[in-house]
Amino acid sequence: MNTAQAGTLESMDCLVTVSEAASGTGVKIQITGSSAARFKSAMEKKVSEVIASMGVKDIEISIQDNGALDIVLGARVEAAVKRLMGGER
Amino acid sequence: MAKNALGREIPDFIEGYGKTKPFQGAFALKPEGYRAGGKIRCVNSTCTDKRVSDIKAAIAASGLKSGMTVSFHHHLRNGDYVVNMVIDACAEMGIKNLTLFPTALFGVHKKLIEHIKNGVITRIMGSVNGPIGQLVSEGGMDVPVVLRSHGGRPRAVASGDVHIDVAFIAAPTADKYGNICGTQGQSACGSLGYAFTDAQYADCVVAVTDNLQPYPVAPVSISQVYADIVVEVPSIGDPAGIVSGTTKVTRDPLRLLIAKYASELIEASPYFKDGISFQTGAGGIPLAVTAFMKEAMIKKGIKGSFGLGGITGYFVELLKEGLVERLMDVQSFDLEAVRSIGENPKHIEISADWYANPWNSGAAVNMLDVVILGATEVDVNFNANVNTEADGALLHGTGGHQDTAAGAKLTIIAQPLLRGRIPCVTDNVYSVTTPGEVVDAIVTEYGITINPKRKDLLDACSAVKGLPLVSMDELVSRAHKMSGPTDPVATEDRIIGVVEWRDGTVIDVVRQLKTK
């Protein structure tokens, strides 16, 4: 299975791992880490928006968070997805 | 269910705690009646040696039985061996249902979890940190933890809210008749301030030492008139852990900026003049404030009167350089402080009662001009939370937060606006430790936010050119914008922690976390 990563576990960053998923399985998001307890909804919303804007329908996303703000989270997700889809590794 | 003065729902009765008195305001409750006291003892010249052979013999001789309350002090911090040693021995002796009444617990005490699970400890009155805090937060104890400040604890003992059956005192040096000294020996920890009340009010006092010296030792912190039993053990603590926990002045530019703003606020205040007294503790930002203040004091030729509370090498330096006249030390944080309190008569040991008890004839905090504190969060009403983390877990003790805030003329909470994504300034704190009525200013990397009720301070700061003043509204909206909306903490109804204000009224309760 193809996977790609972006980000780090530094404070206020996150490590995003994305994996290909079979057609029709949809977007699966898993979030763990320091902000998960209080920001899960906001983080899921941000990740879904980024995924939708990139036209991806089926993907598994795992986020290890260390306090990333939305703007960082979005950028990391976008980078990971682009890496998965071909571009740089 | 009644609402306390801060609008927090406090049940009239809490299972395992009893009837509650709701918080009425920082200085509202006035005590009545007389102090409580321990058992009267009589020891004649037939006893000239209080030593017993080992810790189990000491426990047996103390009369400690299942269901009783045992107390400990935390001057050995993360190096402490005594709490684990005593509770292990109690477990082996079949003693159960103990109430643990420590002045604080540290990571080294996570071993107690097994004794919570096997029923040796059924109640904790005192701070719970790390793994024990997590366990308690998830409902691992049947009885709620009771959190008291450093001043609230001696108040509770002296007023009879808590009766100590046996107090175990970690004694870095002792003699066979129970004179105790904290400044000498391989496990020297300096001040024994938190142990005084326990020594005075417990029915039985056991001195646990690893440095027995000929009678009489000198200097004496806690004297033979309080100690009933002396026991020698191979070691009471790990010296590396005893002086750990002291942070260095931060090198993080963000935190240095916060410290600089806090220092500028102090300089702008009416208290920055000869005779200023202050407490800054051992955190990274407060230590940096001390460093900035020192520069300012030298530059403006100002000399202070005293430094209070937990004492670090930085304060010792101020004393040596004549920038403060005295240090009043309830806990010596590092080797420099331990050395200084042993050698310098201007560096004095004070008890927690003397330091912070609201119900005596006047605590040292009343004489304090400025205190720099931290908090996990502060809200728009300046209420501060130091007990629970963002996820709702009860992970920190109250320390001297309430007492110094209530006593000092200028109480500053210095904190970054965000920790990771988590905002430190919110609409409403998850749990309250210290009410906004005794908090005067919040300092973040965005500037100084003054409690509107301190119009005098606002005027004083406005008169100084270039001081970055930020309104609370602006601060909280900035925090919202950066962090985004938060999910509520998912809790059960059951109360796992009771946060007392320093006068024994309940300022807030903490509920059990829903397990995922």
C-alpha cells in the first residue's frame, strides 16, 4: 500500500501520514496527540476541507499532533497528499 | 446544589468529602472558635533515646492503624524515598484504608498506584500529579481528592478540618531525641517549612533520618518537643532528585519577552521602590522576571526588603548583593539555597503556617508586594486554573497560588497566550483555583492585560511610554482566532476532586473524565 508523510513531531507541528484507500471507502481520519482532546472537531473539519479542495475521495489519514494550528495542519495534509499522489517523496 | 460566589455548581454534600461550604469571596469567611490540637504527651527522664530499629518498628510504635491519616512533607521532592518506604511497610504490615495527607506528591511516588489499587491508600488529600493524577481523573479512586493551598493546608489542620494521626518527617539530620535539621547531611534539603504544622498537630511524629548525629544537633528546625519516634534508615532520598525541579532562566525568546513585559509592569507599578518584596518561584518565566528586575533595581538604585516562598540560587544572589535584605524560605529549591539557609542568618526558614495560612495572626504573604505566578488557563474574569489540564485531567497541586495572590499587592500571571494549540486565555476556565478578584494582571507575549478593577495600575501603566497594554477582550479574541473552537471536555457526573479555597470553602469541583 502506498503511503506518504509530511510534518514533524516538533511542538506546534504535526506528523501527517496518508495512505491510499480502495475506491468507495471514503475519507478516514484518525487524530491523536496533545490537542486531540479539545480540538478534534476543528481539526477534522480542517482536514476534510483540504482533502475536498484537492478532489480526493478515498484516503486514510493519520495525524499525530503536537499542537499544530489549523494553518500548519492544512499545509501538512496538503503536502502529504501531494507526495502520495506522485510528486516528490 | 448551590452556586458559589463564582457561579460554580457545588453540591451541598459530596460523597467521600462531606458537607460543603461554598466559596463566598476571597476574604468573606471568618473563623470562629479555638484551634484544634494533637494528643498531649508526657515523656520523663526514663526515656533518653527515642530510636527504634527500623521503619516497621516505627510504624508499630506510632500506633498507626487501618483507617488513619498519615502526613508527609515534600522537601525531598522527586528524590523522596520516605513516602514509598512508609506505605510499602504499611502494606506489608496489613494496614489498609489510609488517608494520605502529603504537602505534595511527585513522579517518584507513582509507585503508590499499586497501593491505591490494593486498598492500602483509599483517600488522598493533597496534590496528585502525573500518573496518579491521571488515575484519579479517570475514576481510579472511590473518594475525591481534596486540593488545598500551602496556606489552606495548615489552616485545615489547625482548625480541625483534618486530624493527622501520624506525621512522618523526612529528617536530613536528627539526633536520638528527635531534634531535626534540614540543612545538613547527604540528603540536605534546606527549609523544612511544610513539616512544621504536621509536627505541631499530629498525635504522633516520626522522624525518619539517614544522618543521625550526637545529641543535640544544631541548628534545629523542628525540636525534640514534637518528635515521638526516631528511626534511622540507609537513605531518605536521592540527592539528585532532591534539588531537581529547578528550572533555569528560560532562553526561549517568547518567554523572555513575556518576562520583560512583566518586569516593566512591576517597574511601572507604585511598588517598585525601596523596600519592595517579591516572590517569583522557580518557573522559567518567573526566574527571568527576577533577572530583569535585578537589572532594573541596580539601574535605579532600588533595594528590596525580602524574597518569599520557594527560594532559588537567583534569590540567594540577590541577598548576597544586598538587593534584598532577607529571604523567607518555605522550600529551598536548589543547592545554592540549601547552602545559604544553612549559613546565612538573613536567610530564614518559615513554616507553611507562617508563609500562607489565612487563619493565623498574619501570614508572610500579607507583607508581599509582588508575586509572579503561572496558570494553565485564565479567563475573561481573571479567574485562574492551575489544577486541571486542557483535557480536564487533574494534574497539578495548588501550591501557594491562592495564598500569594490573596496576599500580594500586585499579582501577575505571566504565560504565553497559547501552549501548542491550547489557549491559556479563555472565556471560562475549566476549573477555578484562584478567583479573579485577587489577580491583578495577565502578561503574555502580546503585552500586559490589567484587571479593570485595578484602575490605579492601569493609570500607572498608561503613564509609561511604550508599555504594551492589551485589553482582555482583545487578548481572548486573539486566542480564539488562533486556536479555533474547542470541544467540551467529556465528563461523568462523579466528582473526583474538590478544590478548596484557602479558607476551606469549595471554589470548584473536578469531575471524572469519560473514558474513550
